[in-house]
Amino acid sequence: MQDIVITGIGLATPLGHDLDSFTEGLFHAEPPFVSHSTRYTRDVPVARVDDAGLADEAGGGPLDRASLLAVAAGRRALTDAGLLSDAARLKATAVMVGNGSGPTHAVNDAYHQLLATERLPGLTLLRCLPGGAANALALRFGLQSSNQSYTCACASSTVALGEAMRAIRHGYAERVLVGGSEAPLGDGTLKAWEALRVLAPCGDDPRQACRPFDRDRRGLVLGEGAAFFVLEAAAAANARGARLHGRLLGYGSSCDAHHWTEPLAAGQVRAMRGALADACLEPQDVIAVNAHGTGTAVGDRVEAESLHEVFGARGLAVSSTKSVHGHLLGASGAIEMAAALVTLQRWQAPPTRNLQHADVPGGFDWVSGAPRPLPQGRAVLSNSFAFGGSNASLVIGR
């Protein structure tokens, strides 16, 4: 079985556009949440990406905001991997993108313009294609191997990463530019999430709105952003002298087939155990978990139950980085794989912000306050559990 390595990382996140600023934000910065409202919604806390230089990096074309974020992060990943000017290798590269909401800004803009003028620009349909981010990446960088999009709600980019690993293992792709992008802060999308009654209120300080695993949690905070990676077979990466950020060791997925919104511990357990089995690892080989941890009461409780079923009560470090970068929906798995890589590089687990009074079962180290030193070990597990019952887990190693 081929060893799959990560040779490029590209980010466009609320914590910054490069790995150093992302790492600093992950471990030490205050959550960059701000109050936001639209013509249809009350004030809600959100996590935005700084637009400085974003459009210039992404280039022109009929891009929805989610596609623009994807192209910017994808360019950075290809540059980091030393591939941006290597036309031959780019031609042999596949692209796989996870996105949970689709081109929401383009759709919102089209409805507003239709209502106002009863006309639409000629490129409206292209901006509204669900696979627009993958199309934009392939067109911008000449990626000719294959072009695939995955939509599995909040598990989308985790599934994309796992399927990219499988494609390389089985010889369907030489390398893959893979990740996720999301831009859900438009009128219609925010109103739909508000109607579901899972968004945290701003309160006195938006930075304290997201409180995973805490007794005072009040809901999740939506964010926008993108994270992309270059995955390659280790032999091919070594042959071209590529720098290695880490390894993608295992992937597991499952479906609860239970409820539209309520998670099921048994399904989550199957995904985690599947990822460990795929990586040929045992639970004791994992030194930390990046939890799905959105800050909803049912979600936190069920994930704690499933973690206990897989790992037992052995003091394993568990963090929820959504408490600092927000919930990027379909892009969450990708940004959280970057967090898992940083965890391994530093041998530290990032703290869950605003976690003061944990109300989940004992037996784990629910990391809060300050980064937690970790023993050097083999792997970090990252979880993505989605509406509709889609579960996906990744095992990341050095």
C-alpha cells in the first residue's frame, strides 16, 4: 500500500492566509468573531476571511466567493509544493473539492438581481454551478487528471481528502490538489441557519460565542474560508525532492441512516474505527483528537460518547478548533486537517476557546486555557460529522 504524503498546504482562513499566522491564531489568538447582520437576519457572530489581495491572487473569471477562496488557497498549496510553474506535473494532477453549501453568494446575487430587474447576466449559470470551485481550480492551473466535487454537508472536505488518498493508493491519480472551500455568510444561507436555531447569539462579546463542550454553550458560529493540500505518493514526492509536511495515514466513513440532524454515536464509532483500521493503527497510537465539536448540546454529547467507545477513559487530549476559526461547514475538515498537522509538528494540542466548565464525560483531557504538551506519538485523529448522518474521520501522521 502506497504511503501518501502532504507536500503542499494553502490557506485562506479567518486566522490568516499562511501557516504561521494560522498556527499563531490556533494556539494563542482570540477568536476573530465579529457581529454580522443582513437585511433578513439579526446580529450573529461570524468568522470572515480578510479580503486583502484575495481577488488578485485568484485572478479573474466568473467566480463565486467560495470559488475565489478555493483558487487563492489552491494557488498557495501548489506554490508550497513547488508545482506552480511545473506544467507537466500540473497536467497530471487531479483536483478534488469538498463544499457543503455550494456557490451561495452567486445564488443570492442572482435572486436579488432577478427580483430587481427581471434579467440576469450571461455568466450567472456558470457562477452558480455546485462544482464551480473544482472547475475554477482545474481551469486556472491546468489540472487535467480528473475533476471531482464532494457534497456531504459538514463532512465534505474530509471525504474529499479521504477519497483523494484512495485515488492515489489505487493508481487513479499521480497527485491530487484537494481540500475544501465555503462562503456561507450571504443573506439566504444565514437566514436558513438561523431558522434551524443552532446559531449562537452574539451576547456581550462575539469572541465568546462558540463554547464547545462547555455547559454554557449556546450554538455554533459560522465561518468562511478554504484549505487545500497537495497529496502525493511518497515515492513520487521523494523522487522530485519535495518537502513533506506530514502523512495522511487513514480514512473512514459511515452513514447513520438515522435522522436529518440528530447524530448517532454508533455511526461516528464506525467512521473512527474505520480510519484507524485503514491506517493499521490501534486507539493507543493516537495522541490527540481534533473533535468535530461545534458547540451544540446534542452534537457535543454524542461525540463524547463515541470517543469514549473508541478510546476508553485514558486521558486522551481532545480539542475543538472551531472555537477559534468557526464552523466552515464543508471546508471544516480541510482546515482541521491543517490544525492536526500543526498539532503533530509542535507536539501540542490547541486549546478549546471559552471552555471553562466541561459538561461531557470524564476520562479525557478536554484541552482548555493553554496549549497542551503531548507525548511524541504516531497520529492525530480528526473528525467531521454532518447533518444527514454523514461521518468521516482522518488519521494524520508525521
